[in-house]
Amino acid sequence: MTVLGTRALNRALLARQFLLERAEIPALDAVRHLVGMQAQAPFSPYYGLWTRLADFRQEELSNLLLDRAVARLVCLRGTVHLVTADDALALRAFTQPVMDADLRRNTTHTSRLAGVDLGELTALVRDVLAEGPLDYRKLGRRLAQRWPGVEPASLVFAARNTQPLVQVPPRAVWGRSGLPTYAVAHDYLDRTPVEHPDVEEIVLRYLGAFGPATVRDLQTWCGLTRLATVIDRLRPVLATFSDEAGRELFDLPGAPRPDPDVPAPARFLPDFDNLLVSHADRTRIISDDDRLRIRTRNAIQPGLFLVDGFAAGRWKLIRDKKHATLEIEPFRPLTRADIRDLEDEGGRLLRFSEVDDGDVVVKTRS
């Protein structure tokens, strides 16, 4: 069996994520190919698409949201993702067991919901939202009229976990703001509810965007378990490899697997980018030591930048009324050539961020 080293896995992942070369495709096609983009930070997908696509402009994604061609809802790993309208209900049905488990085990909300009939709550939410979208405060107050002794935030948590609710604009529209405001997904997107998603198709699409991958990688990406049986059913149509630790890897036969020595340009990834969280073994993109560097108590993942294809530090955009600074903090010393590449790419990021007066500052490490 062919063994794929860390650099081979890195280059395969970068190629499929449009990070070796920016893709000349519409944003909608990119979101579909990536099987969604993590989006609990509302504007992260804009930066995620900018770093992957040639000539991407903010209004392209804003218009997709306003036209209901894409939507934001809880699905993979129980977190908010930006997905296409065509994928929303299938991905949510696929990951519903993740939400069911959270309802049973959530340390904040489960005990508060002990006396709530979840079937009744689901029906009430649909009736309430049939009148129009509501922000989470108003929805919580409406539900608390039925269960006055229950914390409204816990009732909204249950509402979004028992059924697919999308967060509607203006939240996540570039340059605008708003509270999370909910609508029932199949009504808002004018799609038929999905009860039995095509799990095998979803797994194949994951491999197309993130492979080669182990079963554990697949399960990390979506939050589900017991997916080895799905892989076993697909074995006849999959290519198999091994990583350097002897773990079996699965892939689409025709998927790109570039030479490990193919150059990889400097790239900036937004906070929470799926590139960093979609494998059990993440050393193909970030070392275990560097993962510890960015670990926080509240699981916030910062924006990271890539040098030679691997995470090499964090970045943040600091704004005041008249000026902006893109601050680059490397994990270790960089070469002069790497710094120049990051400064050039950072300048493009500032322009994308609509900064009129900005600087790129690379912190030095001894």
C-alpha cells in the first residue's frame, strides 16, 4: 500500500481547498465544493473565500445570502456553518445525532430543559416562526410564555437543536449587523424537508474536499461516530493509502494529490476555518506543538497564516477610526523571503478589508 507522508497529505489538502492556487469559480460553487464553511463568526467566510478564489468580492456572498442561495445554520460538529441552500437540509439531517447528543449532555442547558416536552416545543416554534423570522431574544420570550419557569436562552437552544433553523440576514451581510434571527429552514429556503440524507454521497464529498482521510478524520469533521460501516460500503469505489503511522487512508481515485515539493504560497486563513478542524490528525496542516500555542479556554480559534503550506503563526486586524494594522505573529523566525510574501499577501488582505490607511506589521521572534 502506498504510504503518503505529511507533506503529501498537506499538498493534497491545499489543492482541494484552493490554497495552492486561487480558483476561478463562483463563490456558490466553492461553498458547495467545500461542503460548507464554518461561520459562527459571521464574516469569517468572506475571508475564507477571498483567500481561495480569484477576484472574489464581498457583494457576491452578500447577494447569495440575500437571495437565499446560501444560508447559515447549525450542522457539522454542532456549529454554525455557511452552506448552500441545496445542501442545508441534507447536512442538517446528517448531523442531527450531534444535536440530539448535545440536548442530552449540554452542561448549561440540559438540566434547565428537564420539564420541557421537546415535541411540543418543536411544533410551537414552527407555529411562531410561520408568522415571520424572530431574533433569539424575541423567540425566547415567545417560548417562555409557554414555559415561564425555563430560561429563554435554553428554550432557543432546544429550538435550534430539535429542528433546522437558519439565521437570516441582515446578520452576516457584509457591512451590516444584527442579532441572530431565526426562520424554519425548509420554509425560508423553499426546500423539501430531508429525513434520510444520502450519507454515502456526503462522505464522498468530504473526501473530495479534505481527503485523503481516515475514518477518524471523517468523524472529526462532522461530529458523528460509527462511520466505518459507510466507508466499508464505499471501499469498492475508493483508493486506499497509508500514512506514516500505518493508518489507512481513503480517497477518491481521481482526486488531486500533487507532488509534495510543489510550492505553496503564503495564505491567510480566517478564524475557525474548517481547514484546521476537519481531521483527527491535524499535523498535515499544523503541528501538535503549534495547536497547543493557540488553544484557549473558550475554544476560540484565531486567524492563522500558512508558510510553505503549514500554519506558521496567527494574525489579527486591529482597527481604529482612522487606521488599521494587520498584525502578524509568527510561531518561529521567518526568512526574509517569507516575510516579503506575507507582507504582499497582507497588503491584499487589507485592501479586501476596505482599509484606506493600513500597515502590515510582522512581529519579530528571537
